Amino acid sequence: MRSTLIDGDRTITELAQRMEVSQQAASKSIAELVKHGILESLPHDDGRARKIRLSKRGWEAVRCARRMRKSVDARLQRIVGRKRYDDARAVLIACLKSVGGLDRVRSRKVRAPK
């Protein structure tokens, strides 16, 4: 189940499930991002919940991160060469797949080490 804000507006409950945290913990994080102008909180159709979405500033951050990722990829390809980069990427993907981590990486659900 994808429930990222890039895909559309979400409730705090949906985001908490995606983050694998309590609704209270998600609410706290979301409130902080709203405070900093990254997210917007709007009334939901049913009146009880709130819809959360990326703000203009949030979308700018997404576009900036995508540009940075492309820049890093291009830089690494220049440094090691396209073939070596592609080979290394394929090896890393195969390793992730073998330990069952590929889906978590692709869905961006990798937890930080403790």
C-alpha cells in the first residue's frame, strides 16, 4: 500500500500506518512539518479527520531532492564510469533482494539503525 503525500492527500491515520508509529507520534511529526511550512493540514470531508498534503514549499523540497539525487548519480557515474556504476547498482539491488530488503527500500520504509 502506497500512502505517500506525493501520491495525494492523506489522513494522519494513514500516515501513521505508513510510518509504523502511533497516531500520536505521527501527529507530533506532522505538526512540526506544518509549523515549518512543509505540509498543510486541511479539514477532511467527514469533519472528524484532517487531510495532510505537501505545501508549495514541500513540493519545492521534493523537486530539490530529486535534482540532488540526479546530480549525485551523474557525479558518481563520471567518477567510476557508467558501466561500473550500473554494475555496482545491480549488485547492491541483488544483495538487498536476497535479504528481503528491496521492497522496504523501494517503499522508503527503511528504519534508521538504533
